[in-house]
Amino acid sequence: MTSGSRVGDRRAARRVAGVLAVFLALALAASARAQDGDSQTGVASYYAHEFHGKTTANGERFSMWAMTAAHQTLPFNTLVRVTNLDNRKQVVVRINDAGPFKDERIIDLSKAAAARLDMIRPGKARVRLDVVGQAPSINGDHVSRNEFYKIDISRAKLSGYGIQVASFTDLDHLIVRLNALERKGVGNLYVQIGTVDAETVHRLVIGGYDDRPSAEAALKTLKKKGVPGFVFQVR
């Protein structure tokens, strides 16, 4: 066997090991679920007629009259109690979609849920989210059984500056968001695997840029496409 062949074999082995390591981390993260008592505070909005009847991220048909909502990181079928902090009105919704994709908004409610919170006229409200349970899956899974995604994984090194556009512990949300970003024409995407409070977290990152001004300029373009995020230095 030649020296070049041995080097090629070692590179191939490292590549396979890298792919297996990534898939193992993803599989472990897929088992993570929101815990009762988890809470979050921020701005809620709602969506209605424009999306009524369209397919949600988990394969259902969106109904603006159902008690459902979209969240960026909570697993599908998580039950969330939403409290309007201005009038203390509450409603329990089931997460069946991914979103919202605008700065500072943490949840998109159906019109019916928004009406319960008396936020139709203002369009937005300051809310607190409390996870209260998990509903049975509607489709028998977290995404439609008819959905297929092509995945090409390889290890990569980033330097300079990146833009973080999402963070997930749930594999379903990671794949759905990757697909949604690609449909928006967003490329140069990477998945960074990290640990926060002993829990595996997957961060969707765009990068790397040579300097912060270049990254900031790219972020402005992303926001025009409805993709929020923030710039960080890769270390």
C-alpha cells in the first residue's frame, strides 16, 4: 500500500467518524423534550387569514380557529399556557408550527387564541409562556410521515465571525428550520453542537465572515428576508 493510499484511508476514516459523531449527537438531542414549568417572556403576535388552510411545519393544516401556535424551539405538540401580561388573560395552545421569524417575537398564536387574550386590535402583546404538558401527536410523529429530507453532513472549521439564526434541542425543529432557510435562499449554513446546562444544543450558524462589519451587513440582508439573528465571534 502506498503512502498516499494510507493517508486517503485515514482521511476517509476521520470523515466517517465525524459523520457518525454528528448523527449520534443529533439522535441524543432528538429525545429531549420541553419540561413542565419551563417559562419564557417576550412578545406574542398572531397569524390568521393569509395562512388559513396552509400546511404547518409538522404537516397539519393550519386553522386560525384552533388553539395552536408557532414557536421557534419548543417541540411540536407541547402544551403552553400563554398569559397576556397587560390584562392577565390566559389561554393554553398546542405548538404545531415553527416561528415566528421576526425580532423579539417568541410565539405566533392562532387568531382564536389571540382573541382569548384580547390582543386582536393591537396585534401584539407582552406575554409569559409556561410549558404545561405534551399533547398526543396528531400525525403519529412530530413531522409528516411523508416528509423526506436529503442530508449531507461533513465536519467543518469556522473562523472570524458568524451569524446565529436559531438554536434547538429538538431534531424535528432543526431539520424543518434548515429546510425553511434553504427555501428562503439562505446558504452557507452550519450546525454547531454544544452543551448548555448539561443539555445538547444545536445552533444554526451562517459564516464565517472575515470581520464584524461584513457579518453585520449580511445580517441586515437576512432580516429583510425575515430571518433574525445576531453576530458573534467564532472562538
